[in-house]
Amino acid sequence: MQKKEENMNEWFNELIRETELVDDRYNVKGFVIYREWCAMSLKKMYNIFESVLNKKNHMPLFMPVVIPEQNFYKEAEHVKGFTPEVFWVTEHGDKEKLEEKLALRPTSETAFYQMYSLWIRSYNDLPYKRYQSGSVYRYETKATRPFLRGREFLWIETHCAFRDEKAALEQIQEDMETTKEVITNVFGIPVLFLQRPQWDKFAGAVNTYAADTITQNGKFLQTATTHYLGTSFAKAFDVKYKDENGKDNLAHLTCYGPGISREFGTIVAIHGDNKGLRFPFEIAPKQIVIVPVLIKGKEKEVLKKVKDIYKKLSKTYEVILDDNTQKTPGEKFYFWEMKGVPIRIEIGPRDIENKKVGIFRRDLNSKEFILEKDLTKTISKIAKEFTSNLKNQAEKAFTENIVEVKDMKALEKALESNKVVRAPFCSIDKDGEKYADMIKEKTGAEIKGIILTKETAPKELCIASGKPAKHYVYIGRGY
Amino acid sequence: MQKKEENMNEWFNELIRETELVDDRYNVKGFVIYREWCAMSLKKMYNIFESVLNKKNHMPLFMPVVIPEQNFYKEAEHVKGFTPEVFWVTEHGDKEKLEEKLALRPTSETAFYQMYSLWIRSYNDLPYKRYQSGSVYRYETKATRPFLRGREFLWIETHCAFRDEKAALEQIQEDMETTKEVITNVFGIPVLFLQRPQWDKFAGAVNTYAADTITQNGKFLQTATTHYLGTSFAKAFDVKYKDENGKDNLAHLTCYGPGISREFGTIVAIHGDNKGLRFPFEIAPKQIVIVPVLIKGKEKEVLKKVKDIYKKLSKTYEVILDDNTQKTPGEKFYFWEMKGVPIRIEIGPRDIENKKVGIFRRDLNSKEFILEKDLTKTISKIAKEFTSNLKNQAEKAFTENIVEVKDMKALEKALESNKVVRAPFCSIDKDGEKYADMIKEKTGAEIKGIILTKETAPKELCIASGKPAKHYVYIGRGY
């Protein structure tokens, strides 16, 4: 197998195929099948995200997958940004034309907000927080790649309405906390929160805020974005509320989109190693595998023991008992390590004599023998610390992969050695775009944005324009 | 409000609008929005169904929403049955044609089985049991109606492959048990399992088996179907396995489709009453509502008490505390009864003095006062018996609505008084179709099929053809 540190892209491609997460042989370009092992985990990811959103007073909706063409033309920036990527449903049955073309939703602002115009009446209805879990469709012209760029991807989109900008920006904060709570703490993925440059924001937004991770080979990978939409969509779709004085006001809208299939790919890319996948404990399709070590004449005793343990642990965890007799224990160890099961329990006749069990943990790739009576306690301890071990390992690489640079030469050098950089830059407003283009042309790297914590402006000059720098920006190549 | 017993259709339409389950003002015909209260319940329905399927060794997949046109043409019966109903994606971006037309899946046999041809290699891979949860799309030409007939509906589809017909038919049995386990026992809906006549089976199937309920106004409502597909799809998509001797064999396929949005509508129709919705306990969006009865000067004491109870019960149940001060307790009672919350707890200052709480239960629409110390025990008792009370009430109407008839005149009379019938009929094979057409023309009723338990053939003559009757069939109007 390809080594991760030698060629991460090839390693990723081989790994997702070898572990049967995905099948890219479906006969429509850019559409893949998320297979069993992956699908079980995706469903857990959805459940965790939804329960956090529910706790924060969002409510679910199921919106139609199609959006009439006319809806797109209501918000000028949005139509410009999205129309080139839309799949259109135009016919039904035997070549009969539909009365109006229908878009397969590439995102659902233009479906939600016409309904918000009917549902939101007064300030009492605000904040109005809703979400939908599902797939969206974009005709990607770049090379597609399972999980990271496809024409159909799984995500959640929230759409929220507020009285004013202040309340809307508080929602942006809450969305970032949600990202941290789920993507960092449950999925173990460290992220940087960045405000995107004006030329790289969501079509129709005032501002876009992203949560980017950095892969071990020094590339940015976007895991979620949240957008402050101001009142432009509210104006286009007539989303108004009556205030305490009976006066009509436009609502301020935000939307948040954590990508579920993309985050799954991120988890594979960030936590995987040269043995295979490593799943964060809570979203592992199976959390524990039990492998009996069968030796002739003692099979019965060992099988009884593993079945007892299987039964006991199954009350709390998702457990597999791999008692297949066609494979050796060594083959099973190799297989389940590759599949990323967090904990393996091994038991042979000698272990039973010694009242011990072997425990292999995939976060540290280490094995120890413990007394069988300590099993439940040990498992519960490993379960608790598993994901934070993955996270700590990821954070180390993440931090090491950001370097400070002060000029173009240092930037190029950093990119060559697979790093992303933090550098002084003149402006992330419209007037900075040409310097961003210059950097892109010279190095292939993009300006990903500025960090959201307040920083004092740099004293240095912009690395691209030579003008006074307004911010430190993050620059790098991306997936 | 319209009374259920006077005009069930109108009652249903009013109820789903009044309770904001659905919004049918979305600007694409036949596509509706499932709103918050409904969406919360739909998610629970999915979770329950999926956990039962998982326990029976099905595994989840996420398949693409689009299916290339060529796939449809592989199975002749299937293309004939489904093409008229397909929505076609033909363009992308600015009027650019796709290389091949893509169907929005109306059902996914033609997507799954080409992959099964790659995934299934030998008898060791069988049985092969997979499912997908999601939406499907059909260009319905009949009048659409929220939940019961739409152009987009939510369902689960399982697709299973077996060595032979025997194993496949055992799966059909398992599917019917699953229907009973979930639809009858958890959703409280009584069903009849019927084998559909040959002229009314799934396009491409050998046989179709349905689980039909009967509404209080005497109409059939299909809740789930399972199909034995034989080997025709396996042949069309090359789904083969090598047996123990290395010989290639065609797999026998089955598929099962419980409709989630349709079942939701069925639950509304069957359990709802003139006060509003009644949710089965496990799938209620909220299971308990607490209403404080606030009397001037004693607000603080009452609010403290209801908050304590809210906190305690929230550990086990999904609870709302309705402490809105703009509405009277009476308005709240009316509202939450309409919304179908199973249990209401009322507490006023006098109740606190008497150490009592009021409990209203929506299954029996009855109220009692109990000692506060018995609250947890009482709630847990009501929770346990709630759904079976709904089921028993439904079963009574269900059984009363089936009548035996022996001739056409009795059939017509039964239909006029809103019943469905059981009657001797010549044949549900192709040769019976013309007599079914005759009945349909005369009465508007359809032959829904024969019951699956073995019965001795009737001694009477067929009510339509006058020939010897082969079976008792169920006949009625349907949704």
C-alpha cells in the first residue's frame, strides 16, 4: 500500500477503495455510492449534528429537492454564482416538457425564504431557526473526487432569520461553536475559523465564515461554512416581520452548512494512517471487534468466553464478534485495523487460564493484556479518551503545518515544503483581489481569509502589493 | 372544524393544515414541505424502521438520486411501468445538454442491481441485504394530496439477493414481520397482508405483497409493499453468484418499500379524532406537555414546581413546558390536544397544596388527579399502554369495516355504506382481470388481493364472472 507521508492523495484513493467506503463505478460522472461501512458512520454523524442543532432550538424541515427556475432569478448575486452549476429537470415521461424548468437544489436559500415570507409574521416569531438534512447537487466542472468534491453531496443546511445584524452575527458565533462542539470535539478535527475574502464568499452573502482544517500534506480542507446574508435575500423573497410598533422590517438571514460527506472524507484524510482508517469512537460503524484465538481442542471454551463478553459489551457498545473459521487471527487483526475499529479484544486459551484479555487500541496502535475483571472499566476509559487522542495527534500536525512568512520568497519556499502560511496582506476587500490573483498565478495558492479573533494590524508590508498590510491572512493550496 | 365521521377527507385536509404538519403552498405541483412538527416525527419513524432493519442484518447504503436512462431500458416490464412517471434531468448550467438523460429515481432497482452485479460474487455473499432511506420522485397524473399521493415521497427501500426462490420468499415473510413489528406495533396501524392480483403488481415483479389498512370511512390505504422479483432483474443486470461447484447462477431478488411520508398520513388519518392529531407514543414529536395553572400571587410556587417536574421527566421523555403567559390554560389544553401530544400534566396552586397533579391522556381523552409522588410510575404506565390503546381503537373500526358478500348487489350495498368486502372471485391471475375491470366500472372499487394465510377455496361462485371461485378476495375503494 501507498504510504500516507509519501503521497497522501494516492494513499487516500487507495484507502477508500480498499476499505469499501465508496464505489465510484456508478455510471453517472461525479455521483458515487456511499457503501455500508461509510453509510453507518454517516448516519451517526447526522444524528450527532442534529441533536446538537435541536438542543440549540433549531427545528427540522423536509424541503423539496427541486426549486423552480424563477426562484433563482430573484437574488441577482445568487443566480450569477449558482446557475452555472445547476442540474435542470426539464421533462417528464416520454419527452414531455415541464411547464417550468426545475433546478435540483444546489443549496436551498431560494426554496426556504419564499416560505419564510409566509411563515414569519412578527418579532414574536424571531429568531426563526430551521434546518434540513439531505443532499445537494452541483455540476462541478473540476475533477471530481469521492467525499471531497462530487456532484452530489450530503450535508445539513440551517437557515435562520433575525431582527437585526447583531442577532444574526450572534448566530454566526453559535454556528462556529456548533462546529467546534461536533467537528472538533466529536470528530476530532482541528479547525481554523476564517472570514473569507470578499471575492471568495457565498454568492449573495455579506460575509462568509469558514472552518478549515489543514491536512498533513499542508493543504486547506473546508469542513463547514456559515454566511451572514444581510437583508438581500429577505428583500428578494419578502421576508419581513412586524416590530412592536407594527412597522414592517426586513429580516436578517444567516445560513450554515456543515458538509457531512465531506467531513467524512476529512476524517479519513486526517485520522487515517498507514494501517488504514481510524474512526473517532462515537461515529465508528462498529466500536469493538472481538477476535477469538482458536487452538485445536480448546475451541469450545474460547468461543463460550468470547460470546459471553460479546453479550456483555453489546449492551453499551456496537460490537462485532469475528468468529469466522476461514481466517487466521492475524488476518483478522490486519483487516479490522484497516477498517478502523477503535478497539480489538483478543482471547485465546492461555488468556482464559490467566484470566486475562488482550486489548489493542487503534488511537495509539498499542496492545496490552489486562485482567478480564477490569475489562469494562478499561474499555470505558479508552472510549472516553480515544477521540481526544486522535485530535491531539491531528493538532500536532495541524500546528506544525502553519508557518509565518513575511515575503513572497518565503511564501514560495513554505508552499514547496507543503505548509500553509500566515502572512501580512493588504486587504481582503475587493481591492485586494488583484494581489490575491497575483499570488495564485505565481504559486497556485489562495488567500483563505483572516482569523476571527481580534488581532492588531501588522506592522509589515503586504507580501504581494508592498502596501501597508491590513491583516494577517492564511494562504495555501486547498482541496 | 369538520367532523371526522361526517367527511373524513375534509377533516383530514383541515387537520393537516391547522396543525401545520405540511405546507402545500410550495410553487411546484405535488411537492410539499414537511414542517417542524411532522419532520420531528418522520425522523423518529426512520430511526425506528432502520434499527429494526439493522437488527435483521440489513445494512444501509446511500445511492445516487439520479439513474441514467439506459438503465431503465434493461428490464422490459419495468421500463413500461415506470417511464411514464419519470422526471428527467436533461440540462446543466445555461441550457447545456447532458450527454445522457438522467431520471430522478422513481424507485431504485435499476441503480442497485448494476452494483450488485459488481458486489456479489459467490454463494458466500448471500443473502445480501441492503437498504436506503430517502425520497423518490414520480410524475403523478392523478390529483395529488399531502402524504397520501405526492410527486416526491419519503420512504425506505430494501433490496435483497438470495440463492433461490425459497430463500427469497422467506425474506418476503420477514418483511411482513417487520411491517407488523413497526407499522402495527409501534405506529398502531392494523393491516391486512394481501397478495396483489397479477394486473396490479410492481412493474417487473413475479408477485407483490401489500400491507393495507382500512380507514374509518371504509377505504383501503396501502402502507408498505414487498415484491418477489424472481430472476428477471438479475438477468437484466447480470446479478450472478458462483455456487459451491463454481457454477454461475442468477440471484433471486426481493425489494421492500415502507413509505414513511405515506405512513405518517396514515397515522394522522387512522388515529386522529375531532380534537385533532393523536401520535403513537414513541413517534410523538413531544410526548408530554406541562401546563402550569397560574393564579395571581402564587405564580412563583407553581413555576418552581413545574420546572422541577420538567427537569425530572426530561431525562426519560421529550417534554415541553408551556409557560407562555399570553395564553390561558384552556387555550393551551385545546392547542396541545390538537397537536396530538400524548400526555398533559396540569399543576395549579391547589394541586400543590394537595400534593397532586392533573394528568390528561390523549389515548382515552380522560383526565385524572394523582398524587405527585406517583407521577413517574403513572407516566411510565401510560407510556407503555398508550399505543396499544390507539391500536385497539383502530382495530375495532378496521374489523367492523370488512363485510362478507356473496353477490354483486351485496357488494354495491356494502360499498355504499362505506365498507370494504371479502367476496368469492374467480381468479387473480391474468384471466380474472376483465372481471375486475367489470367490478371497477360498475362500482369504482378494486380487487386488492387475497389474504396470505392458507384458506380453503370458496364453495360459492365468483361474484363477477359466475364461474367457480378460486379465492376470497378483498374489494374496496382506495386512497
